[in-house]
Amino acid sequence: MTAARTVDGPGFRIQYQPGPGHLRAYVFDGVDSIDVSIAMWRMLGAECRARQVDRLLVVEDLAATVDAGELERLAQAMEEAGFIGIRTAFVELRDDLPGNEFGEILCRERGMAIRVFSDETEARRWLVYGD
């Protein structure tokens, strides 16, 4: 097991920490927007490929949110970033759980195994052990 590593993205930071059977990514220190979210998911996809992991726990702690009208564009970007082959648990630490749930539906319609949670323990359980 390697130590946590923090990287800077355009308008946010990500701390990567390997876990048993998955990679944990804590996204913080920024304000969400469609451009920030697309950059974040591209970085997360690249990190999963580099580490050869197919299970990702994303804990997002960003201010603001992506407009619902932009979620289709975000789902397309996630598909292009390789998330069809990555089981992803997404934990929303701020206020936009309903918006992220709509995003989950759009991603699942594209064949991605993703679920949105408000609790990290529950998210980890689903990620590692399934439904």
C-alpha cells in the first residue's frame, strides 16, 4: 500500500489514497462547474488507468454545482474518460445530492456502473461488495 498523493487540477485538488480493492479520490479546494467537473473526471479516469484499478471511490467536497442542463455533457465526458469499465461510488459532501442522482441516471443509461451516496461508509460497502 502506498501513501496518499495530492495533485492539483484546474480549480481543485485531488488526494489519491489506495484502499483495499479500490482507489479513493478526495476532491476538494475548489468551486464546481461543468469545466471543473469534466477536468476532474478526466484526471480520475487517467489515474485509474495508470494504477490499473477498476473500482473508484470519489469523495467530492467542492462548492457550487454543475447546472442540470450540463449533466448530459458531463456524462458524455465521463464515458470518453473510460468510466464504462470503472465501478464508481460518488459521495456528495455538499448540497447537490438530487442533481448528482440525475447525473447517475444519465451515466447508468450509458452503461457506467456508478452510484451516488451521501455517506462514505455506505458508498465503500457498495463499491467493494456490490448491491
